[in-house]
Amino acid sequence: MKNFQRITFDPNLMGGKPCIRSLRVTVGTVVGLVASGYSVQQILDLYPYLEADDITEALRFAAWRAEEIELPLHAA
């Protein structure tokens, strides 16, 4: 996995979904807001504990995941 400083995974938080800095805000939530037309400032107003770099990294992570190739494992 690429080096993402602000994206965390915890099976006990938000069902293990990728989150922003162990907060209860998933990457999917942030990406969904951007896709819905929200500006960075509007997102920061909705989630004042986020930073602009959190939004940028969420978008970078989503782009990386969209390009990742998952190969099936074959049992020996």
C-alpha cells in the first residue's frame, strides 16, 4: 500500500473502513461529499476537526484504490 499518513484502519472503528486520522469520518464519506459538489470549505465547515490535507489525502487514497488490481488467490 502506498504511504498514506492520514488514512487509518481499525477493525473496531467504523467496521474497519478506511478513516481519516482514526476519526469517525470515512474516506467514503469525504469522497462522496466531494462527488456531490461540496467544496473543501463546505466539508471543513461540516466537520471542523478535519483539515484540508485530510480531504486531499482521502481523494488520493480513493484514486489509488480505483487503480489497484486485486488478484484472486488460488488454493494449492
